[in-house]
Amino acid sequence: MPLPLRWLRPVAVVSCLAVLPPAAARAQTTAPSARPAAAPDTARRAPIGLGEVVVTASRVEESILQSPVTVEKLGPRALRLTPAPSFFDAIEAVKGVQVITPSLGFKVINARGFTNTTNVRFAQLVDGVDNQAPHIGGPIGNALGPNDLDIQAVEILPGTAAALYGLNAINGLANFTTRNPFDSEGLSLQQKTGVNHLGGAGRGGRLFSETSLRYARRLGAKWAFKVNGGYTRGYDWVADDPTDLYAQGNASAGLPGGPTNPAYDPVSGYGNESSNRTTLTLGGKSYAVARTGYREAEVVDYRLRNLRADAALHFRPRTGVELAYTYRVAGLDNVYQRSNRFRLDGYTLQQHALALTTPVLQARAYFTRENTGRSYNLRSAAENLDRSFKPDAQWYQDYAAAWNAATQAGQSVPAAHAAARTAADAGRLQPGTPAFEARLRELADINNWDQGAALRVRADLLHAETQLDVARALRQQLWPALPGAVDLRAGLDHRSYVIQPDGNYFINPRPGQDQFSPLVYGKTGGFVQAGARLWQQRLRLTATLRADKNDYFRTRFNPRLTAVLSPTPRHHFRLSYQSGYRFPSLFEGFSNVNSGQVKRIGGLRVMSSGVFESSYLRSSIDQFNAAVTAAINADASGASAAEKRRVAILNNQSLLRPNPYTYLRPEFIRSLELGYKAALLPGGRLLVDVDFYYNRYRDFIAQVEAYVPLDAAGQPLGPDASINTVATALNARATQARYRLWTNSQSQVSNFGGSVGLRYELPAGLLAGANATHARLRRTESGDGLEDGFNTPRWIYNLSLGHDELPHGLGFGLNYRWQQRYYSQTFLVSGYVPAYHTLDAQLSYAVKQPDLRLKLGATNLLNRYYASYLGGPSIGGLYYLTVTYGLN
């Protein structure tokens, strides 16, 4: 059982005196060479706290203790100790990090609030190369990333990294470093075999398998290469939440929410959403009635497959200079989620990358290609399966006729609704039948979500960047006397996205161009950074200024100011201030999707001109229509149905609100962070890391639904139309055009928090750890509620214990995680995510000859199912055995 909430804060404070998680980084207990050396270590083996460096925080190698911002690291030992089945899963135990799980093959990393299933605010790099899916603007888990055999280390920077990276990384950044073939040769093989869904309702156990290989070799003194491959198979976690999203839809008619509600809209059901229901007048009362819809499990194949490979060729003409070419490719079949859930089927990503590294210059260029294959939208599939056997108008007509017949036969109102649904559904396609499966395949290939469900996107990303160590270049060429304590560097980058429009998801909206011609969306940016070490190198100051020019937006500037004070070699205090911008992604700026009779369009003026000015908020329309329905149902005057409706519209039309939002602007954040990091006790065996932050956001990019009233000819009503005419149009489905628009919240939001982590290694090598993370939304000034939900628990903590060098080659690792209940607000569903806790464990056995390591482990060992966010799948235990050969 988790600790009671009232104990949590004392536990977090007490834990500060104890331990740090395996995910925390090793510390370097010596400052630059001018500083005195740390006390010698007397333990039997090399202390865990010496020699660790990171590169992500400043884009240059530096001691992790002296990093100017919070940075976490998973090194080789932490990865051996983790009970997680992969390095990517191990990130969930890192201090300050929140991970949600839309799929067994798709996890989303975030930090410091405002999590969502396509977290475009958190960047993910592999050896400095962005591995995002171009049309989304964010990665699909680790689908294109390295396997466990090739991973060297993981560095995570919670908090904005935009000043240095400019990758829309306003919530954070993760960089995965792979093993260099010059330094790590040989053949490595790994096989993971496991089982999940034990105890899952109606499913039973399902096998999980992942096979990986790595081969690296030097070719003389100057050349080396490596190849990696991996194939993952399994059965995905299932989303089956029956909660009614429209439980109050018929409350005024005396009908409760749930399966007996005529407008029942379960979280994990599709085809019964707001666009699939109407209002019927039956027996003198108004009822909201929805199509029947299908459960998620009925319209999706939960089989998971991920085939990925990469190859790299490295060239070292001389010491310190290296040129590397890398090719990555991945194919993916699994469940993926944005505003809706999707089945990715035959989805592919390819990437070519070229990197040059010298002591003075670093340059990188890469090209990513994305093809969504035969993927499809689950919601649209369910909607159009229903419409395949009977159009909406006919279905509602049959429903009304059957209801009237049932009540005339003396049935009660609830029984009449049940009988009406049965009658209207006669001939409906049944899940699992050949006709159902054939029609689902047809819909998955129709590229219009009003008629089918296909996701057909082809997108490319081209990126080039360079970074110059200006100070070192000056010392070598022009100014040898430039002090070594002075640092000066500069960087420049350019990125272009290229979409091949499909006519549904994307079109080219630019005037004078064919809608199917390639759509290009680009950004150019750069930074300069100056720093110095003062006071006998005890004080390090750095100032950075970044500028970015994005298509459709003026140039934006991001400063960063940092200070690190190291009064002794073991104690380091840090302070940083920085700002960051996030520019709209492709699908936020250029969407053009017919989605269940609601058209989603990008928020750039070139896409949505005129819609903002003539539309009304759906939230106010829903409120208005609910009030009209309630007024009709309460009217006992004996007037005709048409007269009751006219009066109700007249009395409630003031509830309608014109759309107050407008065209997209970039998101913006200001962030202040303070931190302390120390390596205490002989050899740095007790590591302490504490950070506090305060963020202020404005112009959140989010979605709003707004409907445009239409006249009888289907044309938008002009600004001179009377409010009564507008209200009458918005009370009927046929006289409104429905839009989902990308726009900016009018709120200015502050959030703050912090984390504490400690790690302690006993002389015998036992490693114990704990961390606690706190995140809190402070205020929303305008309170419009449009910004993405905070979607973050106030408290998360991890406790860990492990040893990787017990006698006879044994080792073990334990991790306990607890997460507080929190409110989740997404476009799919809003509500509370229950608190949950998990226990992960592993036992390992290593054999030196042959080089073999066995790892028997489990995540969610107690198999207590939980959901990490609303609308997502239920996650149970995964039990596995990993056999690894040759991981040198």
C-alpha cells in the first residue's frame, strides 16, 4: 500500500538525509585543475561519485556537479541496476521526470507540468539528432531510437532548453548517447522474453519478445563501423474505460448517465461522441440520443510490432577529429494517441545523419522521412462503421418510430429507449464477423474521416547545425594569450519541414499554389554564448542569447543567464534564468482534417482565415442547447413542440458566446531555477541534488471547438445576422459548420516546484536511493481554461535499492514508485487520475566466460492495474527474462 498523503512530505524531507536514485548522475568531486584534490577514497573499488561528465546542459563537456542547470544522467551502472526492461523505461524513475503510457510501445517523457500524449514541448535526441516524427513535432517513444545494447548513457534536462537548442524544448530535453565503435567493438546479442496481461479481464497472458543485436569493428586505425537491429513483438495495453462522458445529457428528462443513457459516451468507446448525437422530441420531451458506437477493442488490433535497425560508419583522420554517418530505419505497428487514438499500421521512419566533431567545430546535418503507412483513426473508423449500414438520418428516424411504438405498447421510458436502440441497430455490423472486418479494412483505406478513417501522411524533416568554440579558435590562430577561463562559442541551425499534401490531413494553402504541391515550413536560428571562471575558478558565469526566425512569425529572442558557485570541490550552487519559445508544429499550424463531421484546421491565418471571426464557442453552444432542452421538458403549457422550442431559444440565446480567440502565436516561457549539488562523505558516496524552479507561461497553444452558424443555403451567416437567427441555426445540427481550431489560450499561467534526490553507496557496494518531485500550478490569470491541462501530480517519489556485484555474479535492483492523484484535462476527456503505486524488481546473474548476463525482472510486480492518464490504457504487470551476450 502507498504511504498516506499526510506522511508524504515528511518522508520527502527525511529522504534528503538518505539516498539518491540509480537514475541520478555520478558526480565529479574535483573542480578544475587549479582546485585542491578531494580526499582519497578508501573503498574496495572505484567510488561512484568520481569523473562523471555531461554535455546536454551547456552543449559542451563539463562536470555534472558544475552544470549550470538541473541535469540527470543514467550511466552504465544505473542501467544495469534498473528493474525496467529497457533503458527507455528506466527514465520513469529519474528525478523530476513524469512519464505517461499511451501504449506498451509508446511512452511520453515530460518534466515540470503540462503533459499530453503528443508532448511537443519536450525534445528527444539521439547523439544530438532529433528523432521526432516530423508531422507531429514529437517522438513516438523510442521507435527510432537505439536499442539497449548500443546505449551508452541518457542525459535528461528538465526545464526549458530553448536558448541553446531552439527545438521547442520549453519543458525539457533528453539526449541518448550511443556507443562509439572505435571504443566498443565486438558482437552483442540480447533476447527479452516476457508475459503481460496476467489477470487482464477476458484476455489472459500474452507473450512479449524483443530480440536485439549489435556488431562493431575497427577497420584499421582510421575507420570503424557498427550495425544494430531489433525486433519487438507483444500485445498492447488495452483501453477499456466505460465512464460516461455525457452523464448529464438527459438528466433533465430523468435519465441517469451510464449504459442506459440514450446519449451514452464511454471514454474508451467511439462513434457516440458529440458529433454522433442529436436531440429528438419524443412524447413531448427532448432527449439527447447518440449512435451506439463501438468499444476500442472492437476496432483495433492490439498486436505490437517494432522492427528497427541502424548502421554507422566512423572516420578518424587524426586524434580529436571524427566524421560519422548514421542511417536509422524503423517500422511500427501499435496504438498511438493524440486528440484521438490511432492504430499505426505499417508506419515507417527513416533517418540519415552526418556529424563532424573537432576540438573547435561541431557540425551536424540530418534528414528524416515519415510515412504513416496504413494507419487509421479509431474514432472515425467506429463512426463510419455505424454509418455504413445506416445513415444518421435514417437511424434517428427508426429510433423515434420504435420509441413511439414501445411507449404506445405501455413500456416505460427507459425500456422504450432500449427497445428503440435495438430496433434502430437491426442489421448493424457486428465485431468479429467477416463483414465487419472487411468493412473496417475498407474504411482504413479511405482518406477522408467523414467517410473513412485513413491516416495518410508523408513528411520530411531537414536539419543542419554547426557550433564553433570561438575562444579556442582564437587561442589557436589569433590570440594565444586569451585566458583559459574565458569561454566563447556560437551556433547556427536551420530546419525545414516538407509535407506532401494528401488532400485530407494536409493541403498546401498558399495562394497561387496547387493544394497538392509540397508544403514547406521552416525556421532558422542561432546563439552566442560567453562565459568566464572567476574567483580562483570558484565562480562560473555564462550568458547566452538565441534568436530564431520562423515562417509566419517575426524573429524571437531567448536569453539565458547562469551562475555556478563552487566554494569547495564538493559543494556547488547554481542559479539560472532563461526564456523560451515554442513555434507551432505542422499539425497545429496546417491541419485540414474532416474529423467526424468536425473539421480540424490549423491556427495559422493562411489556414483558418475568417473562421475565428464568425464562430461561436462550442462550450457555450452546448450550454445553450442543454438549457433549451431543459426548458422544453419543463414547459407544461400545452403549446406545440415548435412553439416551445421557439420560446426556449429566445429565452436562452444570451448564453451563446462569440469565439474570442484568434490566429496562432508562439508559446512563451520565462523560467528561474535554483539548485544545489554536492558529493559528500569519502569518495563522494553520498550525492545530494536539490532544485527549485518558477515558470511563467503565456500563449499556450491549444485547441478550441467553435461552430459557424449557417443559413438555409449552407452559407455562413454574416455579421449583420440577428442573435435570434444565429441561435436558431446553432440549435440545429444541419445549420452549423463545426470546427476544431488551434489557437492560443488567453491565460497567463505560473507554476513552480522542485525535486530532491539523494544516493548513498555503502562500502560494500549496496546502492540505495530516493527522490521526490513536487509540481504545482500557481494561478491562471484570465482563467479561460483553454490552455492544456497541467496534467501533473503534485507529488511523485521513487525509492530504490540495488547491488550489481554480489558474490557469485549475482545482482539485484528494486524500485518503488508512488504518484499522487491529479486532475487531467485533455481534449479527449477530463477528470481525476487516481493515485497509483508500482513495485519493480530484478535479479541478475553474470558469467564472465562466456560474457553472459541474465536478468529476471518485473515491472508492476504486484500486477495492480492503473492508468497513467485518463483515456489511456490500463497497465498491468510485465514479467520478463533478459539474456545478454557480449555487452562489453
